[in-house]
Amino acid sequence: MRAFVTGATGFVGANVVRALLAKGFDVKALVRRGSDRRNVDGLPIHKVEGDLSNIDNLTSALTGCDALFHVAAHYSLWRSDSKALFRSNVEGARNILDAASRAGVSRIVYTSSVAAIGVPPSGEAATEETRTSLDRLVSDYKKTKFLGEQEALARAAKGQHIVIVNPSTPIGPYDIKPTPTGEIIVRFLNRRMPAYVETGLNIIDVEDVAVGHILALERGKPGERYILGNKNLTFKALLDILEAITGMKAPTVRVPHFIPLAAAFVDELILGRLGKKPAVSFDSVRMSKKAMYYDSSKAVKELGLPRSSVEDALKKAVNWFRESGLVKPE
């Protein structure tokens, strides 16, 4: 079975490619010209150079493929990346789904995000039935993931075979940029986290996310979405696990949200516009005001989603970041 993967050089995509190869798939991957390809170097895959902007080229590349895994996305919480986010996460999604239809690809797994689901105002864990609206979503990243998912749902309603997966917060190897969550781990390892804010998130081993994509292809229902998540943790609990893994002290000082919010406002929205490279995005602090908890029981029940140890996933992430050179030597 031939699978076409977008976003193969990225964090989740690189793990999806490896899971597909382990299952015996013939993998064809879209790679952008000039992109960092370290995550796929040496893998027995067929690389097709291109991007999500040209429907004709995408259609040609997809012809002959049995399945599409659309994993590519621009993940950024910086406001300066607004145009790039809309171009990749909305226009790019529209283009790849149109191309898949033209090429006759029979099955599609569309990688959305829990960002498109939102957070219930009452604070309980969100499910696939949780509904949000564009105006309630914080950051252009969340807004574009929501709009991209709406494109996929609209096409599924018209008969295109699309199964949607919504990963929560993946942790593990090949987080090459790194992602905002990976950056938290890197900051901890580099002893640049003197304090923390009270928030929460759902963590899952990225390798489980990759397997979840294949399970969605095999067992998912078209037009349905599946949360690929595992364990809900407070931010402090996450830092305490990192302390247990590394022996490095986790911060014990909790600061109210208005302090990092004010600092991020000055850093990104004032100094950033004057040429200084900001350290913390304003929207990331705004997002942390609410715990982002999710319930993945539907994916466990209907797909058989594995839920490996979060502690082991964090160990793998720590080791990978150290080996990749993102952590300064002691």
C-alpha cells in the first residue's frame, strides 16, 4: 500500500513515516525545497520536492497513492507568523484535499489538533463533541487549525473519505524545531525556567500519535474526529517528572499569570517590533490561563489507540534533545 505523507520532515510527520515503514507501507513524502531533512535522511522513502501551494503538482505527486496522511502544518504562536499560518494551515489544507480528490486517493487521514476543539469554559476535559467558535480561540495557530479542520469536515460531508485525528501535546524524538512544548523541555534542561504558572495540558508519546494515524486509516470512520491524547497533567506535575528524570531541580515558585503576560506583551509586541528577538510569545501566556485537558477514550475504544508511559516519553524527549545539541553542556 502506498501512502503519501505531507509534513514528513517535521516532528509528528517524521514519526508517522517511521510507523508506516514499520508496517510495510511504501512511503512517498512531500518535502519543501531547502527544508531541513535530517528527520528523514537515510529512510527508504521516495521524496517529492514541492509545497502545498500548487494543486497541479500535488495532484501529480498523489496519483497512484492509496492513502494520504496530511500531517503538514505551520506551528507557531508568534503573531508575526499570522500570514504563514493561514497560508499553510488553511489554504494548504484546501489545496491538498482538492488534489487528493483529483488524484483519486481513496482514503485520507487529516491531522488536525486539539487546538481546533478548544477548551470548555467550565474547565473539564474536552471531548470530540466539544464545540468552539473562531472568536473563542486564542492565537492564529488555533484559529487556522480550526478553519483547516472545517475544510476537511465539509469535504467529508460531501463524501470524501477523510478521518480526522486531533493530537494533544506530543512528546518524544525528532522535535527538530522544537515545538513550543519541546521548547519548554529545552528551557528546563538549560536551566532557564526559574518559575512556573498554574496551567495544565494533555501529554502523549509522539510514537503513540504516529500509530494512532495508522489506526485511524484502518479503523476510523469518515467524517469523525479522534483525540489522540493520554494523560492530563498540571504544568507543575510535568516539571516534577522532568526533575525525577534528570535530577535537575524543578522551579518551586509559582507566579500569577499577569506577570509573564506583561513581560510577553513588552517582549513580543513592543520590543519584537523594534527588532529584538522575543523569548516568549504573548499568545502562549494567554493560552496558559486555562488548563487544556482532553479525553481520548473515543480513540482508545474505537481505534485501539495505545497509551504508553508519559514518563518514558519524556525520557526519550530529554535524551533526544541532549543528543541533538539543543542542550548546553554542564
